[in-house]
Amino acid sequence: MAIAAGIALTGALSVVISGWLIRGVEIANDDRRTAQERSALGDYFGGVSAVFSGLALLLLVVTLVMQQRELRMQRQELSFQRAELASSRTALHRASEADLRSLHMQLTHMAMEDPSLGEVWNDFPGDSATVARQNLFANLTFNHLVLMHSWGGYSDATLLVHARNMLAGEAFRRYWNASRATKSGLPPDSAEGHVFRVFEEALEEERRGTPPAPS
């Protein structure tokens, strides 16, 4: 009951206050007609304001779309830069690897040409000078296969063919038997470790008497 009375009192006060406000507007504008004309003029400017508000909203949307497109282009450019950087790193790595391989070949060639230098770098002490040179050359050929495989030039099938042919020779088989204990410790995910396991596969085929698969 009290709530209903409060609602009724609030409504009555609203009507009274609204009447006072309307009467105050009429007095301020001299009469009701003038107030209506000025109200119509206010409505006109309100419409113009709505048009400008719509244009402002449209400009805001266009700006957001352009910013989104610019951000997309920036992301694409960054993606291209990352790809170029990765390609440059790969090329630099290959160039550095090629330089190291070239230096290794030069050192090996010097050791093969001069037996006194071969005594400084000799992984197989006790062998004759001829056997030492053969071991150095066998190591070069093995590393050549590693390089070709790491650069994608040789598949596992091609490596297996080379392994069978090289292991069939007495000199390379002697080198392999002398170095396999060291090579067995190579990381399986490294290029050298992978090629080593291909050679071991060729040896296992030979022990089982498995005929070579057609290449």
C-alpha cells in the first residue's frame, strides 16, 4: 500500500514539475507559438547534427579499415623478412660448412703428401705410410657422402649403394673397421650419424646375405 502511494505521489510530482518546466519555456519565449517555432528550429539543427555524426562514424570506420589493412601489410612484410633471414642463415651455414670441409680437405691432402705431417694428425697409429694415406682418403670420401646427404644431394637409397660399393673394397673396409667404434658414438640426429647407420645397414645386409635391392 505504501509502495503504491509512493508511486502515485511520484507520478503526480512529475506531472506538476513538467507543467512548470513547460510554462517556464513559454514564458522565456514570450508565448507558446514562439516556443514551438524555436523547438522546430532546434529539431532542424538536431537533424544536421545527426548527419555530421553519421559522417564522423563513417570516417571512423574507414580509418579503422585502413589501419587494419596497414597492419596486415606490416605482418606480411615481417613474415617475408623472417623468411629471408632464415634463408640467409641457411646459406651462411652452408657456406661456413663448405669452408670447413675445404680446410679439412687441404689438411688431409697435406698429411697424405707429407708423411711427417701425417704423424701429427694420425687417428690410426702403427699403420704404414701407405695405409695411413688410404685411411685419410677413405675418411675424405665418407665426409663427402655426409656433405652430399646434408645438402639433399643423396637420398638414403643412393647412400646405401655407395656404402655397398665402398665396403666391398679392402682398403675402405679396413678403415671402417678401425673407425666404427668412434663413429658409433655420433648423435643419431646428426648427418654423420645418419650416414654411419646407412653404412652399418649395408654391412648388416652383407652378413645376412640379403641381395641388394634394385636402385
